[in-house]
Amino acid sequence: MTSIPAHDHEHDHRTETIQLWIKTALLIGLGIYFVYNIASGNLANYINARFAWLSYVAAALFLLIGLFSAIHLLRDHGHDEHDHGHEDHHHEQISWRSLLIIAVPLLLGTLIPSQPLGAQAISGSISTSSVSLSDTQTFNVAPEQRNVLDWVRAFNQNDASSFDGQPADVIGFVYVEPSFGENQFMVARFAISCCVADATAIGVPVMWDQAPALKQGEWLEVKGTFSVAAFQGDQIPVLQATSVEQVEQPEHPYLYP
């Protein structure tokens, strides 16, 4: 019967220990990453605020499992130093590929600055009819207090002419396409149900004589009144702006259906 040399056992044990320490470091790193996003407010760039509690749970679990793993490894190291019983300490084998899969999102999240989706994340066109109509609370909100999502919902449930003369005060980022008419742009936001993976770009059409001077993606507060006008070939409610002011990006940039 062929026996495995002692130095091979030593090499395998050392490799296994290194992998376990890397796994432990990644778990603790993920926990710290979640804690940082929670403390810095960056969490709002990724998920719907009502699901924030899941990140608290994830942070706690990653840290607890990582710390438990570290304590276990230190205890095993102490045993090995006393009795050199390497063959008595068996751990579940971890592949380098598995460790890489865990490490990549942590590295990307750490190295790439956190920022919410904006105009540059929109591929193709956005419309005023792409949001679920399940919520009827829009009509309990005064026109001046409606946000972009409220107006998009209202547009889908009423005749365009019913919005003539209605006042609006909305905040969003500038979105412009070459197909827009002269002096037209959209004040846009992203709506997310769960996280950025299901984000939907929505917008309110705006007419303003200084629109060509606006920068794609800058945040604005737009005030005015609606009237039916041509926008991308359709007769729809268009906000005739009377006031356009640059503002800071909101603390919570997304809107939640």
C-alpha cells in the first residue's frame, strides 16, 4: 500500500489553512463593507429603503461567521503547535475559484465609487408609460406635491387634456435625446421596487426656452404648469417650465413604487 509522504500532508495542510484564512478575511471584509454602506448612506444607491433591514442582517451574519471562523482557526493553530496532529484537523475543502467568486464583488464594491443610477445608465428611450398602475395613491396627493413617479402614474390613468393648467414642482435629473424637439428635455428619475437590478427609468416631458444649455444628468427642480403639446410624435401633457433651478442630488435618488 502506497503511503503519502509527510511533507505532502504538510503542504496540503498549509494550503488548506491559507484558503480558510482567506475565506475568513473575505467574510469579515463583506461584513465591514455592508456596515460602511449603512453608515455612509450609500445603501440607498443600491436597494429600496424598505429592504434596508436585510443589509443589517447580512452585515451581522458575515461578521459573526467570519469572527467564529477566525477563532476556530486560531484554536486549531494552537493545537497544532502542541501536538502536530495535522491529520486530526479536517476542514471542508474550498476551491480557489470559490474564493475568487466571493472576492470579486467585494473588490469591485470597494474600488468603484458608489453612485446612484443616472442619465448615463439609460439605454434606449424612456417613456411616460412604463410604471405599474397598481398604486392609486397618486390622486390623494396635491399636484404641487407629486413627484415624477406620481405624475407618470397619473398620465397613464387620465386623458391628456385633464392635466391642462395643473401646476407641478418636480425634482429629477436632465435627460435629453436627439429626437426631442427644440427646447425639450425630460426631468427623470429611476424607480426601483427591490434593488437597482429592477430599476426603471421614468420621466416628465418639459418645455423650456433655455433647455439647450442644460447638461445631461444634472439635477434640477422644475416648476410650471402642464399643457398638451407634441412630444416625440404624440400629444401628451408637457410641463411648461416657469422656473428651473439646479439642485443637489437628493439623499434618496430613487423613487419607490
